[in-house]
Amino acid sequence: MDPATTTAPMQNDCETEPSSVWSWWPSWRPTSMSLLKTAESKILACIQNDVWSRFVTLPNRDRIWTLSLTNKGVRKTAEQAPKTPLVMVHGFGGGVGLWIRNIDALSRSRPVYAFDLLGFGRSSRPSFPSDATQAEKQFVDSIEQWREYLGLENMILLGHSLGGYLATSYAIQYPTRVSHLILVDPWGFPERPQPQTQEGQGSEVTKRPPLPRWVKAIAAVVSLFNPLAVIRAAGPWGPGLVNRFRPDFKRKFEDLFEDDTMTQYIYHCNAQTPSGEVGFRAMSESLGWAKNPMLDRVHQLPPSMPLTMLYGARSWVDSSSGDRVVQIRNQAHTNVLLIDDASHHVYADQPEEFNKVVENICNSVN
């Protein structure tokens, strides 16, 4: 690996705009890649195990911000076969910092990798095509190029929300690289339901928890703008907007941080130049639905590939998609688990139970 990628700053660490009448725009937003790096560093300081952070450079020179963790208390002998690593893929608007309550515990018995998806967090922010299939391909190709760079022969692949959608797409295209697929409240599986007709009003409908305020707020602008445009347009009021609509993030991590560390991290992740969210918008009908639903393709996963789907009992994501996957795969190596008292962010709401479930899955691989 190129050691220069470990600490060398990205060319776009400090966001700039072309000189024009809009040159005031960056200063309107109180953010930069440097501020994102500072917020993330405070979060990662909580890690107890050995952690290596660096940029992985792809063939087209895009860079993927990557963490790798190993248990510093374990002394491996030459005879021990290396264990299959766990690779964690965050959801929409997230980054590696959101796994802070999980990666230490999960790295006790095997290497753990986490990275910022292309276009999110500290990774490069390239242009994405407006075509759904091509946007998805750009995401998946970057994951495969990342894997090739690191020389990972196979992995236990875990994806949350949008990360679960992309992890499934990756596993379909590169099945020999995935030893076990773990999907946590995955986005984009069901088809968008048609408006209910008069005749259908008497049919039984599965009730879902009401959408959170922050989901409704983003949904209100997603059809007209990039999903996170409101955060950027708010300028100096952006951090307060995140605190107002996502107070749950402060609560989820209050045992680690008494201040606004996590909401500041979320703000700086999403106030940068839009990129990954452009790809997400291309792939989505609206915030909750994919143009190319994964339920139409999940049958392409090899029957021999183990698949575990984890859902929060209080999540706005409909867990019935997991039951459909079981039917589609004819129960082939497929498990669906519901975690009580957990919302969409299962890993943060119930970290001990989440970590235990994932660790048990990992131990079944090697």
C-alpha cells in the first residue's frame, strides 16, 4: 500500500468554488473538509484497538477514506489462518464515524474495515450520472476497486440503509468476494406501492411506524433539489438545523459525548459539495423508494450465499421486505431478525445486541 495515502491531504480538503459571482457561497456555509476531519478525529479518539486510517486511491484517482481495525491484544502465530474481515458500509448521509459504538467490539476477533462511500464523508466527491443504473454502477465499481487495492480475497459485507442496497448490488455482481451478506434496515428493496383504489380499501394493510420529522422534511425537497440542499442553503443556520431535526443522534451517543460532536459530524459530512447524494437521487423515485427495487434482483444472489437481514422494530423501513426475500430465496441460507426498541439506526440504538448478533454471524464464517 502507498504510505503517502495515509496522511496526505486531499486536494479538495478545503472546498473551493470557481471565481464568479457565486464565490461567496462556501463562506456562507460554516464547513470545510478540515472541520469534518476535526469532528471525525474527536469521534475516532474513542477507539481502543489499533486503527489505521488512510485514503485508498482508485484507478481514476478518486479516493476512498478508510479505517481498518485490529485487536491489539491478540498475538497471532504464524500457523493461524487469517480471519475473514468484516467490511461495514454506512447509509445515506453517513460516514465511518457513525460506527463508533460497534467497530471496537467487532474488531476483537477479526479485522474490521469501514469506509466513506464515494461522494460521502471524506471520500472524493465526483460527478454522478443521472441514470439510475449508471449511478449504481459507479458506486459498486468503486467498492470493487477499493477491495482490489486492499487485496481482500473475500469479506463479510455489512451494509446499512443505502449501504445495504449497494452491498446487495455488489454481492450480486461479485458473489465470490462475499462470504456472508448482512443487511441492516436496507433501503430500496420494495417497489413503490400504487395508490390504493376504492376496491382495495378493505384489504389488510401492514401498518408501519409514522415517518420521522427529519424524513418528511427531506422528502419535501428531494423531488426538486438534491436531498441535502436544505442543509447547505441554511448557511450558518445549518448546524442548528441538524440539531433540530436530528436530536436523536445526540441522544444515541450521549454516553460518549456530552456536547454536539455527533451532530456536528453529521452536519460537516453533509454540508460539503453534493456528490453521493446526486447519485442517490438518480437511483431513487423518492426518498423511500428505488427506481430499480432490489426485491426484483435479490434472486440473483447465489443460493449458497448466507444472508442475514436485521431490522429495528421501530424503524420506518418496512421489515416485510425481509420476509419477501426469504420467500424469493426459498429460505436458502436467509435469516431475518427484528431488534426490539430500535429505530432505523439499529447499530446505535441497541449497540450491545447489534454487536452480539453480528459477532455471532462472523464467528460462523471463520
